[in-house]
Amino acid sequence: MPELPEVETIKNALLKAAYKANIISVSIFNNRFRKIIPDDFAKKVQGHKIISISRQAKYLLLGLDNGLSIVWHLGMSGKVKICDKLPEKLEKHDHVIFETDKCFLIYNDARRFGMLDVVKTKNLATNPIFAHIGLDPFDAKLDGLFLFNKLKNKKIPIKVALLDQKIVNGIGNIYASEALFDAGIAPTRMSDKLKLKECEKLVESIRKILQKAIAAGGSSIHDYKKPDGSLGYFQNMHCVYNKTGQKCPGCTCNIAQTGGIKKIVQAGRSTFYCSVKQK
């Protein structure tokens, strides 16, 4: 699933290519996603200008000049392709095409776990999708004390807590493992046992890892590609994710004894960590 850095990368590409573009037409070849695309979707957005492009959690928001916003989630395998002209032959799973006066936006989603909806911009804050999500990792309100207060009554492992979008939104599986490694905190630690200083360090690490990933264009592990078709390269900078049995950066351990980076499953998701550096 595209996580925050990947969605932020796509948002930045859309800003360059489609900001203030007029939507000429929308072609929907398959509307059966996690949530069915509304029958009147094309009618509501055609003929209108894109006046804002932003990200909230892992959602893309395209604000229009008619008071509506396109809400776009890429699900497990969704991709946004930006083209100067329409390809002569569409690829398999190209399900939606936006024609604008600046470019074409193509939504490709093999698994169709994503969604496209259109809602009133003024109602975004109260929309069920966004009404209960936590702070963005880059929100100034997010600090060690905020996180400490959110975790102090949580009887769940810290890795699982980081995936709870009601606490902090947008942190996915890859970046939770990487942030915990950077902070030196074991993913198995119970959330209510973290001290304030550890929460302060974890907030710093979350931002540090996400900023590095955004600068690298995200992580291309499975289906993710940037809108220009190129790959992100943060996967080449992972310290622990998907590195079972290997040494972590700066490792001085005898991995014949330690077994190197370990992999466990928490809440159905793979977790990677160093049992020596993370306590």
C-alpha cells in the first residue's frame, strides 16, 4: 500500500502537473472499487478547475472551483500516472482517466482496493473518513507529550499503536519499523511503558524517516511507482525493513549469535527490528 511518503510524492507531482488545470472529461471504465465510484462523479467534476491539491493521511484531495473536492485513496496497489498525451494503448487496470487542459491523469489499480469520491469541500472535516483520524506526523501539535498522553493507557505494542490512524495518521508498516529502529525502541514494547523522553525521540524519528523517504520519492517494493513511471529509491535506504537475518547499519554484533535483524508478525503485519539496538 502506498504510505505517507508515496502519497506525498504523488501529491507533489500532481501539484506540478495539474494545479489550476481544467478537467475536460472523466472516463470511468470500471467503478467497482472498495467503495463504488458514484454514478454522478464525472458529471460533478467535468468542466471545473482544480484549485487545490493536498494530502490528508494517505488520501489525496483535489479541491475544485465548484465547492467540491475529489477524495482519492490508492488502496493496496493503486497508481497515478501523469501523461502529456493519452497513450495509444491503455494498460491493464487503467480504470479511470481524467483529461485536463494540462495533462492526462490515469488511475491504475490492479486490486481495486482504492476509492474515488467527490464531497463538499466545507464538509471534509466532518466526513466519516476524516472525522476521527489522528494528527498528521508533520502537525506542529504532535510532540512527545502529545504522543505520551495518547499512549499512556494503551496496552498494545508500540508498533501496533503507530499503525492506529486515530493516534497519528499516515504512518504505515514500513515506516513504523524504520522509525522505531531509528529511535532505538523495540516494537514489542508496550505503549504504556514508554517514557516521555522516548516519546520525544520517537516523534523526531518518525519525522526524520518520513522526510528522508519523501526526498527519495518513497519506497518501491511491490506495485508503487511515481507518477512519471520511475521508482522511488528509499527501499535502498531501509535499515531493517525486509532485511531479516542481515546486519543493521553500524552493527558490531556477531550475527551468528544474534541472528541479525529479526522478523515477527504483529497484528497481521510483518515487523523488522534489531534485538540488540532496540530496547
